[in-house]
Amino acid sequence: MARVLMITGDFVEDYENMVPFQALLAMGHDVDAVCPDKKTGDTISTAIHDFEGDQTYTEKPGHKFVLNATFDDILVDDYDALYIPGGRAPEYLRLNSAVIELIQHFSIHNKPIAAVCHGAQLLTAAKVIEGKKVSAYPACEPEVTMAGGIYVVLPMDGAVTDGNLVTAPAWPAHPAMLRQFVALF
């Protein structure tokens, strides 16, 4: 079984945080959920994004998610794979140089990386998608393209794998994304 690191933060998309976390645990993998400047037992606030026919998603308060590891204590070499949920958290997590270095480490060592929705913002900031097929929430297409990625338009329940990278546009893609991600383990 794999040891998976999940980088998360306040106002991460609730489903994109909780569902893969629980699904990977249910499959028997170890998953450590971390957030910079927080430690084991601290919580993050989540937000639920829904598709209700508006020009963009709507946002509602989600749950409090309890972190099960401390960001400052992790040893990146101890992990086999990286999972990056979306929501608003990637918007500010990409400003943290330690987060960027961590993502680059996984990429350089060709370890599996999965990102959903706005998680692509962390991939673009880390400059790890040049020449790779990447899907993300449609609003992230300009960032993916500017970072040299090849943006792939998918239905909301689709996912794409390119090498060690699995990406998807939103939480309805969990089955496809997780199936492809776990296949890389």
C-alpha cells in the first residue's frame, strides 16, 4: 500500500478534500493531510462548491476537517504519492515556497501526483506541467496554458493521466481520478 501526502488548507473544496482522503484510507493506503502553519489535531474550514446552473459554481460553508499530520514534521521522501485538492486553498498555498518545493520534489522523482479543480494552481506555480496534458476547473485554463501545460477539456466527471500526473476538473471526477491515481502506485 502507498503512503500518500495531501496538501490542504482553509476553504479547500470539502468533497475534494474529504472524499479522496477517506477513499484512499478505505483502500488501505496511509494518508497524511497537512497544512502549512498548522499541526496534527488542528482543523481547517472547508467550502462546498456546487454546480447549480449559474455561470460559475456556488459556495457554501463546509465541514471542519481535522489534520492528521504536521506540515513542519513531514519528510517528503517518506511518501509515495501526492494528492492536491482544489477550492480556494491553492490560491494562497501557492505563495508558500515550502509547498512549491514539496510539489517539485514529487515531480522530479516521478512520483504520482493527483490534482483536482483549482489544485492546478499549485502545479502551475511549481512549474511542473510544461508539455503535460492537464485538466482543471475551466477558470484555471489560462494558468495551465501560461505554465506550458496542454489544457484538456473534460466533462466534470472525467480525468486525464499524463506520465505521473492525474488531473480532473472537479469533484464529480473522483471515481475516474482516483482509479487513475491508484493505478500509478
